Amino acid sequence: MGGLGLWLKNRLRDPSLGAPDIRTLDAIWTEVFEQRTYDCPRFDVRSRDAVVLDVGAHVGVFSAWVAERYRPRAVFAFEASPVTYGYLVRNLLRLSRTHPVTSFLPLQGAVSERADQIVTLYHQPGRTATSTVRAEGQRGGEPRLVRTTTVSQQLLVHRIDQVDLLKIDVEGHFLEVLRGIDEPDFAKIRNLAIECDWMSEGAPERGAVEGLLRDRGYKTEVDDPRKRNNVIVYAYR
């Protein structure tokens, strides 16, 4: 485990890190840093000039891990919840001090199939990582109106011509994110890691994700084929 990993592990139990709920944050840290869920050995990520899109960034744990793992040039971190987003901004500012080679850019919005629409996000107090735009989130969720964007819109706005890693963790909304990528833009994306969850609540099966990506020239595999939910699909060329 690297220096940032140790630093972050200690900080996660300290509310000054900036998290709406430390328990959820600690669980995410275990998944990302200890279990290394996103560390696919088949990924080919450039170490110096890499660009990473963190879609569904929560408060930035994956952004922290990818900064340590790959030392990318830039991380674009998208978070839909206006509550969680404030913590993400502060945490990325801290990361910019410990990782000066990486530029961190927080962006608020729900990445989806179409841009510039207003949708309802159901923010889940106490379980902020499960905040979702799915209707099932109404149970226990606090409604927040958020504006949508797409991956392709962001590639255009920020003049990104290559994405070394696109990570998607959006609580059941993953297929909509993929459908928001214009066909020519798939050629710009080298590797993807997608959490397929909420399948027991009606979200698409992971086969739909793998089929979409294979049709566009990717090879795919999963972190654990025995799992029926919360499966990570890796895609690479």
C-alpha cells in the first residue's frame, strides 16, 4: 500500500476528511484500496499523460486511488448529488496538494444518455453512496433536481481526445451513461470499469453492458463471475 493509501485510510475515520457519512466512506475505501476492485491487470494506462473520468465520484476515493496507481495527468470527477459534491470539491483540493502531478477537476451533474435535462436524484442520508436517479431511490431518499450531461458532451467541452480509463459507478444508471457516448467517441476510450448494480431492482443485466462494449471492439471480463449483483465489468482493447 502506498503512502497516500495509508494517509487516506487514517483520514477516513476522521470527519475532517469531508464525508457525509464516514461508515459508507470507509466501506468504499475498503473496496477500492484494500480489495483493489478497479485494478484490472489487463488495463493499459499511460502513466504520465493519462486522462481518467471518474463518473459517480462520491467524495473522491476512486480519484485518490487512481492518482496513486497511475499518476495521471488529469482526473475529471463527476458527482450528481449536490450534498456529496461539496465534500468532493474539498477532498480533491487536498489530493491536489499530495499529488501535484495530477490535475483534479470536480464537476457536478448526472452523467446520462442525454445532456441538459433536469432529473430527480434521490439523495440517501446515511447511505450517500446509494443516491440514485432510479425511481426506487424514492424510498428513504431526499429529492434533488440535477442537470444531466453526457460523456461525449464533456469530451467536447474539455477537448479530451483520449480517455485512458473511464470508471462508472452510478447506482443502476450505468447503461444510460454508456448510451450517452457518441459512436465515434468510443474510439477515444481505451479502458472502462463499470459497476453493474441495482440489478435485483430492475437495472439492466451485466450482459447488456458487455454486449454493447464487445460490439464496439472491446474485450470484457468481470471481477467475480459468481456474483449476481454489484459486478464490475472491465473492458479493454
